[in-house]
Amino acid sequence: MTGKLDSRSLGLDVGLSFIRWLTGAENLHYGLWTGLDVTAANLGPAQAAYTERLLSHLPPGRLRILDIGGGAGETAARLIALGHEVEIVVPSAHLATRCRVNAPAARVHEMRFETFASGRRFDLCLFSESFQYIPPRIALDKAASVLVPGGEILIADCFRADAFRGGTRLRIVGGGHRLSAVRALFAERGIKIVAEEDLTADVAPSIDLEQDLFNVFGHAITRIDAELAAKRPRGRWLLRRILRLVLGARRRDRLATRLMGRERTAEVFCRFNRYMIFRLRAP
């Protein structure tokens, strides 16, 4: 039986396995690098510091939390350890499985948040690097609909700054909804900003670390290619032929840029993005 290659699921599986090997946890989010050297050895501590900063924005008391796009369940496990009751909404079957392993006390809903329905109401809706994947009006309206009166929304995510302009050949590092538009939407929906924090400069070094890793792979591939060109030219031709069949020209160009280039930097990230934590109260 043949079908379309599920590159997203494959990427998640490989990414989680690599992060687990490197850090002992399955966090795919940014690290908080305040006071830390930007090295692979410090990725785990930086991600743990990020989680602690996120949790510092929780409202007081024991909470019923809906973790929207809960990754592999690491944050949910931390929330449960603090005494909170957690349900997770995640669209990926692979991530849903990891959530059940990492946070067995959480109830996991394997579906898109847009189709989520529940008779329960929550004290807090949490978007930890998942808000950018949902249309903001839908995300905010849906979250408000499942909250108890006076319930809150906690968003930690990357947003595009006003300096960002699309339409370039290469994808600019970062992402998310335009911050000014989201702020306008808060006002339009009568959503109160209880607290906010700009973590852009503190998380940006994650970009340099990620690019350094890709450059290591790129260097290895370049060396292997040179050896094949010199000693196994027919084998090299066959491998390149297979690559052209599997990946189109645009994807090959993007892959080469990621592996060999230095366009994705913390400086560029800070220029075109804002990484924000918002604690919001729904009307």
C-alpha cells in the first residue's frame, strides 16, 4: 500500500527522539537563555527555565486547565505535579501517544482545537506555542466559550512584528500572527490583558543554537559529497538523482539554505518577531 509521505509526523518523531536524547525530556519549545551560555549542553536547563517562567504567569489556586496543542505532554505533567487538573487537545496521533505516556493523569483529546467540544468548563486555556497555528479569532472565541465566568487565557508564543514583510523568496525565521492585529482583536473582543511579558531577547539565542546544529549536519554532508565526487562519482550521481525525485527544486533550495546558510540568526529573529506571554481575562 502506497500513500503520501507523512513528513510532519516523521519530523515530529525524529525531533522528539533527538531532543529526548539530548536533554532527557521531550520539549520542542524555545529555551529561556538568561544567564546561560548558548550551548547544546544548556538546552535542557534553558527549556526548563522557560517552563518555569511560563508557570509563573498562572493565576493563583488549583486550576482546571485546557492545554491546547500540548506538545508531548511535558508541560501538562509539570502542571499536574503542581496540583492542577489538565486536559490536552492535540491534533497529532504521535503527540497524543506521547502525552499519554508523559502525562498519564491528563485526559487527552486527539483532535484540532477548532472541533473540540466539551461539557466541562475550565479555569484556564493555555496556548504554549500553539496559538500561531490557529486563526486568532477562532482561537480566542473558542477558548472563551469553554471557560468558566472570569476564566483566563494564557498565551506564550511568537508573533510577527510590524517590521515583518512577507513575499520574500526565503522564509524569515520566526512566525505567528501579526502582534498589532492580535492586540486590536483583544480590544475588539473586550479581552483584558491582565499581564504581559516580552521574552524576545531571552529566547532568541535558541535560533542561533538551532542553526549551529543544522550547519554541523551541512558540514558533514558537504564532506561526504566531496568524498563521493572524488571516489564514487557514479554512486554520487545516483544519490543526487534520487534526491531530485524525492524533493522538488524549492524544497532542495530551502534545505540547502538551512544546512549551509547563516540567514537564520537571533538578530534577524528579534528584528521581525516578538515572543510574548499574555495573561488574558475573557469578558
